[in-house]
Amino acid sequence: KYFENLLPDLDTDYIDFGMLFFIDSEQHFDEVFHSDIIRYAEELKQKGVIRGIGASSHNPVIARKVVETGLVDLLMFSINPAFDMLPSEVDVLKCLEDEFDKSIMLKIDEKRLELYRTCDKLNIPITVMKTLGGGKLLSKEHTPFSKPLTVNQCIHYALTRPAVASALIGCQGRKQVEEAVSYLSADPAE
């Protein structure tokens, strides 16, 4: 119902990507991929009402399962240096609510790397969300690292992962938009 109301609200007869949001658990996966939801999305794609099927996830194991179905054309996934160092079984959204547990952040999680490689191999682009870790990576008080990262460092990190096509930045004002866009003209040392 929401999707069908969206088209007239936007005064259009198609959407580039029909998104299947928040597929973070086996239950979510089953609710989408073993139901009428995926059939509805495929029907809309076949009719040209959506040009592609996208899915979003915060869990690398489930996200890989999603892309391996062969049914999605785009993955929206949470990528940043801190999330990549968390074990795949950790709910990264809890880290945004609470704090990062530095004691478990030992190396880049292999399951996350495998997701990126799988997307690259299957030619499924990733658009990144949570690029700044909800702003925590920029904060001296909340970063899990020895010092805060910069916006440019976070954007660069995201854009250099395999299969990544774009990085979304949450901005709350003009200054933050200007800071994010400055990445385009940043010196490589930055």
C-alpha cells in the first residue's frame, strides 16, 4: 500500500529501485524471500514499475544470503572502519545506541570482507549507509579509535571497499553538507 501510494505522490509511474528494507535476521530473510513480498517486487520489476530490486541490511551474513539469491540488483549496507572491525554476530546498531566494545574489535571481520567480495563478483553495487557511524567516529568521546576520524577519512574508507558505488552521509545542516562535499576536492593526504 505504501509503495502504491508513493507513485502518485511523486507524480511518477516508476521508481529506480524498489527497496526491501532492514533484512537483518533469518526471520526477516524468510519473511521477504519466502513470501509474496519478493514475488510482488519481481512483478513490479518485470512491468517496469521498478527498474531494480534493492535490499538493505546491517548484518553481513544475512546480506550475503540476500545477494546470493540472485534477485537483488543493489545492496544498501552499513560500512565504516569501526563496523568492519566488529564480529559479524554483533548488532552494529546497538553500538550506535550504546558504545563500541573495543575489546572485541581486533581485525577486519572476514564475513564482511566476503560480503564485499561476493557483491563485487556478482556485480551488485553497494550503497553505503552509516558511513560516519552515526557521527560517533567523528567524536573524541565516542570513537573506538585512539582519536576521532574525519569525514573525509570515513568517506574514503567506504568508497574504497570492493563493490561500493556510493556512500550516504547524514547531514543536519549546510556546514555538514559542505564538509561532506569537500571530499571531492580533498588532498589525498587528508
